[in-house]
Amino acid sequence: MLAGQALRPVRVLISELGPIIDTGQIKARVPVRQTGDEFEELTIRFNQALEKIESLIEGMRASLDNVAHDLRTPMTRLRGVAEMALQSEPNIESSREALSDCLEESSQVLQLLNMLMDISEVEAGSVKLDLQQVDILGLMNQVHELYRYVAEDKNIAVRIDIEEGICVLGDRNRLLQVMANLLDNALKYNRDGGTVDLAAARNGNQVVIQVTDTGIGIAPEDLANIWDRLYRGDKSRSQRGLGLGLSLVRAVVRAHKGTIEVFSEQSGGTRFVISLENAERHTS
Ligand code: ADP
């Protein structure tokens, strides 16, 4: 009888959770009774788990909405071009032009889908990282070389302040992708005549890498969203882009068990700070 009484709160919890699980009403919560014991703690934990599930589902819904929205524009254009070509008088020149437009639109859709799949695979951990010692100065020099003409075109000075010999444990191609995306943004959202600073320094077991620009900055209300798939800040819409670069950057950094943070002031430039495992201690 005593055992039965002691388990009463558990039975109440089970009966309250039942309808929530059965109906999928993820917004519902179990009422918390302030008993000050483990059952109260358990109920609070259940509610926290429900909250987490709710925010994950909301996030997935928002991503799906964004994907649908971003696919609709090129697909509508593709259809329009094909329809017009079919309705007009047969003409080899205009047909070729229509086909080339269709090719361009479908390439854009494919690029978007490939990148979305790549991000999902990296996040799910199904992409195998080819871990090795990566020399950060070498990596930054390579990425700088890739963007040399873009920077010159915008009259932006890219400065590298990195000691020789600083290494992290990582997948070189993936880290190149991370740095390329960050430098691409730092140039794209910069002003004519601005600067970009690429820096790295050892910090115990970590290497801290910083990409700092003198660009347009990120509005406070955008800061939390820039990592979301397909999210683009209002001020950035005049620039080319899919809104996927930073989602990939964060997924790759996390796959390396690293962290990434952003600091930005509107019109005052932006700084991305990445922390990765220092690979030098593996060699010593
Ligand atoms: P994209 O650049 O294709 O829009 P990203 O995922 O790379 O997509 O970036 C998401 C958004 O974050 C951008 O649209 C922009 O608003 C903001 N952003 C990213 N990097 C910077 C930067 N260095 N300076 C200002 N805004 C930035």
C-alpha cells in the first residue's frame, strides 16, 4: 500500500503525459505541483524536454518553409521560359536561348539542393572528416589567394596576422570551405576601401581564429538568425547569395567539436571567432 501511495505521482505524470504524446500536442505542458521532491524535478525535466522538442520541430518547419519559398522562384521562372518557348513559333535561335535559360535556372535549384543536403549530412555526422594537422597560415594564404581579385576589385585590404606553425586538427578541405565562406562574406558585406583581418593565435588546447571586417555589420535582431538555413539579412538582399554559407560553416565547425561566435555592430563591422583543437599537442 505504501509503495502504491509513493508511486501515485508517477501515475499522475504518466496519465498527463499520455494525451500529449498520443495527440502530438507539443505545445502542451504537464502541470508542475510544487512538492519540492524528485517528482517535481521530474515534471520540470519533462517540460524542458517538450520545450526542446517543440523548438526543434518549429525550426524544421521554418526551414522547410524557407526551402519551399526559395525553390518556388527559380521553378516558376523555369516553367515560364519553357511554356513561352513551346507556345512561340518554332525557331532554332529562340529555342536555344530558352534552353540555356532553363539550364541556368535548374543549375541554381541543383546548387541549392546540393548545399542543403551537404549541410544536413555534416550536421548528422554522416560525412567522414579526413582529420589531419592543418597549418592555419597555409590555409589562410590559400583562401586569400582564391579571393585576391575579388578583394582588389572592391579595393579591400586583406591582412593576415598569423604566426607560422599554428596547427589545428581538422579536415583541410572542410576548413578551407569554412574560411572561404567567411572571407567571401567579409568582402561581400564590406565597404569599398575597407579591410579584412585574418588572425589566429594559440590559447592552451585551442586555436582561436578570427575573421574581422569593416563592413555593414549585422542588425541585433538578425544576429540569432544568421545561422539558419536560407536566412538572409534585409540589408544583404542586394548581394548574390543563398543564405546557406553560415549554416554550413557552423555545421563544419561543430563537426570538428569546435565553436563559432559572432560579434557585430551595425555599420561597425563584424567579427567571427572560431575555436578549434590545437593540433600541436598531438605531436609533442
Ligand atoms: P548569404 O551571404 O548567402 O546571404 P550566409 O549564410 O553566408 O548567406 O549569411 C547569412 C546572413 O548573415 C547574410 O545574408 C548577412 O545578412 C549576414 N552576414 C553574414 N556575414 C556577414 C558579414 N561579414 N557582415 C555583415 N553581414 C553578414
